[in-house]
Amino acid sequence: MNVRQIQSLPLRNYDRLPVKKKQTGFVRLAVLMLMAASLIYGTYIVLASVKVSADAQQPQIRSAVGDNCVDDFRGITKPGSIIDSWSCNGSHAQAWSFTSGKIELDGKYCVSEIGSKALLENCLANKNQQWLRDGVGLQNLADNKCLSLPDGKTKVQLIVANCNLTSVNESWTPDRWPGKPLAEISSPQCTQTNLRQKVVCIAEQQWLAWQTEPKLHQVLLSDYTDGNAYEEWCADFVSYVYKQAGYPFSGGERGNGGWDEYNANNIQYMGFTYHSADSGYIPQPGDIAYFNYNGGHVEIVVSGGQHPTFIYGDSGTVDPYSGNGDMAENQLTSDGSLGQLMYYLSPTSA
């Protein structure tokens, strides 16, 4: 019954009794309450639409299967809650970001590998919450398995499965900032005062750019080598990352301010603390690892511990887009007769 219907009701006999004024006051009160309720509901709808619009500005991690995003099931943020995929809708439950190796919501909840499931947990320094962008996949460092849709199904709990990075079920693409290549995308971790966090963030940022923007390889290489011609660029990459993190080398071999070092053997003299591989030192994120491959070789530690993960320029593999070396990541500390890890270098200012 609407307001017009209420006002046009025919008067009955009891309406002529002395209580008529009270009854009329009641009707007016009902009308006012109905109008207030309509106003409140309208305000709620407007505010809700503003909230969704605001949330839609936040990064989402999209699946390559349909238009589906990593989703916090029903918005529940209790440890152990389900992580699923759902139609991308810009809601807060889908405002996940991939930041410094973690899939985060609100900076305090993380996607964790628990058994073969992906669950929401409070963010901790646990390896089962550490992920590495590998191709278009997200690989967990606890056992090198990948975030996946179970049998390609959406709107069900996500799983962690053996990586098959050609599978569409394991393809996740973070939304990009409009008009900017991935190499220019920054995250809060990349601007932290902690040097190690910045080094790791920038190295992973470059890895993501390299994996998802092959047509930019020549541009990226030019950044690492400061525009120089073909060369083995593992040390160039390390010096570039440290320069971007605000810790430029002061004794590089090129006349460009001294930051660009392309001789891997010389990086140990650039202001680092030396740790022999057999010293028992546990590597930390942001360290540099030196290997005795032919001519020397350096890599950046992006995940520390007993089984560290490295990102590096690999001149032993040819990149078809640039004709130069490829970028790589792995946990390899020995390659048999080809060479092995010799020492770690940790930044003295960290």
C-alpha cells in the first residue's frame, strides 16, 4: 500500500468518534516513517554504489578463465576462511594485491597454502604465504606448487596444484595501472624505507614485467645495461635493482655515476658484508648470491632461508625477443660441474 492509497481510504463510522484526531496523527506518523525509511534506503543504495566504485579502483587478481577474480568467500576474514574465485565485481572481497611476494588483502590477510587448499590467514613470515610470479602463474615457495582453479571450475575453493604454467587454470593476471607498462608499476613495498624489502619488490616487479611483456624485453635490457650493446647482464641487473632501491654502487665500471657494474666478481667490493657458502649463514631477502660459473655470476635472493629463491639474468639461455640472455628464477645452489654457490653478500645498511 503506497502513500496515495493510505490518504484516499474511505472514512468509516469509527473515524467520527472523538479519537479521530489521534487516528489521523497515527496515519501521518506512518506516512512520515515510510518516507524516512525510503530516504534511508535510498541513501544506503547511493553509499553502497560509492563503496563499490571505490573498491573497484583497487587491484584485482584475475583468472584467465572467464571474468573471474580471486575472492574472499562471503567477505569472511577469519583465519582458515575459504579463498575462491568469483565473477569480478569490484567488491572489497576481491581487492587482493600481489605485493612483495604475498597475495594480500588490507595489508594483513594473506592467501596461504594449507595442504592442497588456498585459505585466508593472518599475514606471517611463513613460506606457505610466499608466492613468486612465474610466467602468468603464482607459485608457492613452500613446495613450488601453483595457485589453481580445480579442474577449471570457478566459484569454488581455490587449490594449490603441481605447476603446469601452460594451463589456463593457473593463469592469474593482476590488473595494470591504465597507460603504464608493468615495469613502471610500483607497490607500497617498493617505497618502504627497508632496503631489503625494496630490493625484493623491485626484482619481482622486473620479473613480472619480463614474464608478461615480452615486447618490452629490449627496453628493459637497455635499462639494466644503461643502453650498452649485447653483454652478459647478470651483474647489470643486480646493480640496476640496487640503484632503483636507492643503494647505487659507487664503484661501477662505467662512466654513468658509478652505479652500473657488469663484472660479477667485483660486486663484493661495493659495500656488502661477505658470507662464505660454508659459513652457516642463512640468506635473507635482498642478499646477492655469487656463483663460480664461467666468468662469475650473481643473483638476487628474493626469498631467504634454507632453500632460498633467486631472480637473475641468465645469459646461458637466449631470449628470442631480444637475442640476449633471458631472465630466470629458481632455487638452484649447485649445477654440478658447471658451478655452484660460493658466497652471499648482504647490504651493510640493511
